[in-house]
Amino acid sequence: MKTTLVLFLTAILASCASSGSSATTKRYTADTCIVGDNKLGSMGTPVTKVYGDQEVKFCCKPCVAKFEKNPSKYLAKLP
């Protein structure tokens, strides 16, 4: 019973953590990838990440890797 409860609570917490945004997170409102400038959804399901208090959306996983090498370069593009 304890194991089931722990697994259930872990699943709930994981789903909350993976949502990527909260009431204090600034939403990413552009419809293009912050790195590649591709239309979001044009290369599959967009990837959403939160950096500090900013939500950021990417067209693909390679753009996430490129962003993470120099986040300040790309975050400077936000209004």
C-alpha cells in the first residue's frame, strides 16, 4: 500500500514539474523557434523549457542543445 501511494505521489509531482510553467513564469508568445526561427510545429511537436522565470519554445531538440550552449544570446531576442 505504501509503495502504491509513493508511486502515485511521484507520478503527480512529475507531471506538475514537467508542465514547464507556473503563475510566475513569463510565457513565450512567439510562434517561431527562438534559435532556428522555424515555425513551431513545423518540425514535430515543439519542445518547451523554462529557464529562470522565462518559458522558451523550440522547434526541435537540436535547437535546445544549441540554445543551452549560449542562452544569453537567444534570451536577448525576447521583448
